[in-house]
Amino acid sequence: MPTGYTAAIKDGIDFKTYGLSCARAFGALVMMRDEPSNAEIPDGFKPSEYSKNALQKAKEHFAKLNDLTKKGWEQMQKSEFDKQVEQYGISQKEEIDLLQKYHAMLNQAIEWRAPTEEHKELRAFMIKQIEDSIEWDCNHYSKGKYMPVLLPLDEYVSLKTEAALADIKYHNNAWAEEQERTDNRNKWIKDLRNSL
């Protein structure tokens, strides 16, 4: 029985067409493996511009930070802090609500009497699951962890500036890597075409 790659041999395709068809399962063309078998294989690919665009945005963000006055920094910090406090309150309420639900279910599990000796292990398991979940899910916001802290302004400025520079570096590297990957894919296609 012919495969998706060999089916056209009976129709008399040439070696180059067969080779290019099979190439969809490898290297630079693997992204085309699910496309119709008669979809044209390009001579080359263009790099995704995601990282290029993200780099541009990161540079623009850094430039905006550099243009901020002390008052601008203070306003930005206050706005972010207010949002963090608001989100903290939401998360704290959600955690307290969850803790109440866990305790209600835990009380039921503790009060439940196993009908047989064979069910006692199930009861212990149910209790342990809830106790572990309380430990993992409910000891953060309700106990003051992650509470927003208003940093001294110079520390805030430094952290924001460092983060912006790290974004630029990351996206610059990602863009260079994307271009290199694309160059390698295009060379692979060129080498393949030349060999067929």
C-alpha cells in the first residue's frame, strides 16, 4: 500500500519531486508536513518577526523610562503599587474562601465513619489530601506572604531599568537566533534542491 509520499510514484513523478515531497518530514520543511502534498515548497523562508517587534517595543519602553521625571516615576510606582494591593486583596479573599471550603470538607471527612476496616485507609487518604491542599494552597495571602511592599523610589527605578534592559537583551538575542534559524533552514532547502 502506498504512503502519502509514494502514492504519486505510480503517476510517474520524477526523483526531484519525490525527494522534495519526502523532505517535508525533515529539517527546514517539517512545518509543511501537514500541508497538502502539492503545496509548493518555497525557495526560502522569512524569519518570524515576533522577536523583532518585541525588541522594538522593549526599546521604546526603555526610552520612555529614560524620559520619566522623578514625579513620573513616583506616579508610575504608585499606580503599580495600587494595582498590586488591589490584586493582593482579591487573592487573599479567594484564598480565605478556599480555606473555608477545604475546612468544611475536612470536617465532613473527619466525621465520616468508614463502613468497614477496608474503608479506613480511604478515610485517612481523603483527610490527608485536604490537609496537604490547605498547606499548599492556603498559607500565602491569608498569612501575609506576597504582600506588596512600596520600595524606596531609587530601588524601584533601578529594578525597572534593569528589567527593561534585560528585556532588550533577551529580545535582541531571540531575534538574532530567529534570523540564524531561518538562514539555516534556507541553506538546508538550497542544499537539498542543488543535490536533487
